[in-house]
Amino acid sequence: MTIAEHVDGVPAPHLRPYVRQYLGYHYRGFAPGVHLGLPSPDLTVVISFEEPTLVALTGDRPPSGYQALASGLTLAPAFIHHDGTQFGVQLALTPAGARALFGMPAAALAAAVAPLSLEPLTDRLRTASWRQRFDLLDAALTRRLDPVEPAPELSFAWRRIMRSGGALRVGELAAETGWSRRHLCARFAAEFGVGPKDALRLVRFGRSARLVRDIHRPALAEIAARCGYYDQAHLAREWREFAGVAPSHWAQAEELPINPSLQDADAATLDV
């Protein structure tokens, strides 16, 4: 029997500055393979309900297994090995969530995978319904929540980048913060793990990935224009760097129908 289930959940209102989305997923009966975890402007927490999630940060190394993991911003894909079965929940964290939930800047998790110890919670999540799982996550995250804001200029810069959709110049951003470009880039990278230019690239890439993933995918030239790329060739170069493959190849090669976005039309959303 083949199972392909994904359920989006919206965290409780007081958690949304720190956790943007819950994504529940259950895939069973697919061919074994390697799923590409694409870069995005979100940090990621993954909790597996069955076998550990097998992750490698390069394609030429064996994966490590994690029952629960946290990962920060990166400019390269993660290689997620699977046997055709994946069952768990993924959390999309904002950089503020790294400080509020883990007591560290997002930069501490940049281009890395760290194990989390969540056994009692995982046991309860495994046997619950999806709505109950999202309620349990709300409660567990609320207990951990300890908001610590970085410098106001950094919070402003991150929000400005996200609102821009990636269509913003670093010099313009520096002027808006009142910092020099050099000072902004150094402080930004120390907090988030990537510089502002790469953060803008991640926002554009994330937008393009959502469109490439769409069942009614526009032409690549239209995706490039809508996401702020100079042309289709620019889009293709960014995909080769961030995903290691062309967007059309990724869409055709992906084994699991993973659809991690609240903007995807075929995902069920539970506002809990």
C-alpha cells in the first residue's frame, strides 16, 4: 500500500514570530532513494516518528541518523536517504526561533545538523492525530520559549529582506539600518550564518522552489522573472549552486511528493 500524506499546521499566534510552520508527512511504499532537502530562508527541525532521519551534507559521504535534528541556513542541499518510508514532522523556524528556543544565534546552526533529545515528546507525537500533534508541539515549544532579541538593526534587516522577496540591494539595506555596508555584513553573518546578499539569494531561491514544485508550474522563464532573476540562465545557475541540479531535473527526479509550503494548493492546512 502506498501512503502519501502531508498536513500543514500553523503554530499558535504567540509562537509565529519563531516558528513559521509545522509540516506533517507520512510516505510509505515508495522506492528507496535520496531526497534533496533544498536550502531556504528557514531553519529546520525534523522529528521522526519511526526510523531515524538519515542525513548527509554532501553527496559523497554516508549519512548520519537523527531521531530529531535541527539545521540552520545553508547554501547547499542536504541529502536525505530513505527506504521509501518517511513519517514525522518538520518545523520551519525563523532565525529568532533559534535564540528563543535553543538559546543560540542562527549562525551556530549554519550549514550544520545537530541532534536534539526529544524522546518523551516524540513518543507522544507518534501515537497522536495530526491536530493533537500540532497542539503538543505548541505546548512543548511554549515551555521552551525564552525570547532574546538580537540588535534591533539585525531584526529589522532580516524582516526587510523577507518582505522584499529578495528584490533589495545590500547597500540600500545598510543605509536603512544606519550601518556601513561592511559593518552590516559582518554583524549579519555573525547572527544568521550567511551574509545579507546570500540571505536575499535564499529568499529568491525559496520563491522559485515553491513555483517549480507547483502542480501548475509556470514556464521557467516566467519563474525567473517573477522571482527577480535576470533571466532563465540566472535562475539555472542559482539552482545548480543551491540544489546541484537544474530545476526541471529536480522536479522530475524527486521520488517523494514532499510539498513543504503553506502556499501549495494540494496541502491540507490545520490552523491550530
